[in-house]
Amino acid sequence: MRLTTKGRYAVTAMLDLAINAHSGPVSLAEISKRQEISLSYLEQLFARLRRSGLVNSVRGPGGGYRLSDQPAAISIARVIDAVSESIDATRCQGRGDCQQGTTCLTHHLWCDLSDAIHGFLDGITLSDLLARRDVQQVAERQRLNIDDEALIYMTK
């Protein structure tokens, strides 16, 4: 199974965007700080997410990114697909040339597993994740950490 950093970070960043959407556009620098993801990596991911129509960019002071649709309309599979990440359990990346150019005995089993995982992730939306208590707790902790850092900076 290969779900690389690209797919995981894209989902994390999109969830962060959904959590913090109430305060207007969210900058990649804010996401980078909260999620500890490189800003340059986020820029690459958001270029793909924007091309796929999942986010809109807002220019100027106070600019950043917004979800292009309601969180309930954005599945986790769409996010992963948008960054060209495949969820593939086959050894041959689904091509069917696993055994010296031909299909191996278990090729269809692993294709079925890949399809099941994609279907599972397609059935989960950003809204579903937003409703989870564990996600809310982590988001609150991250918000408090940012606020604590701002307070420390202002008192220096």
C-alpha cells in the first residue's frame, strides 16, 4: 500500500483549511506553522488543489485560500486524487504487468483492495472529519499553541 506524504499532507492541509475557514482566507504560512509542513511543499500541493477546483486563492492583504465548496461536498478521495496520488495495493501500479509483463495470480485481488480503499475514502468528507471529537481536540490544541506563541512574542 502506498499513500505517500503528498496525499497525507494534502488531506491534512485541506482539513486545516476547513477548520479555520470561519475567519476568512487561510494563508499557507498559517497552515505550515500549525501542521508543521514545509511552506514550499504546501505551495506545490495547493497549486494542484487549485487546478483541480478544490480551493480558490484570494490575493492581497489578508489573502490566502478558501475551499471552493462546502466541506460536505469534498471527499478525502477527491483530495488525494487531486494531488495525483494513487491508492494502489498492486506491485505493478495497476498495469497488469506484474510478472514479466503479464498479470500475476493475485493482481485482481490487489486491484479490488485498491478500489475498496478508494471507495472508503470517497465515502468520507471533510465535514465528516470536522465532526470528529478527536479532530476538534487536536485543532483546539493547535489553536492554543499558536495563541501561546503569540502571547510569548508580545510580552518580549
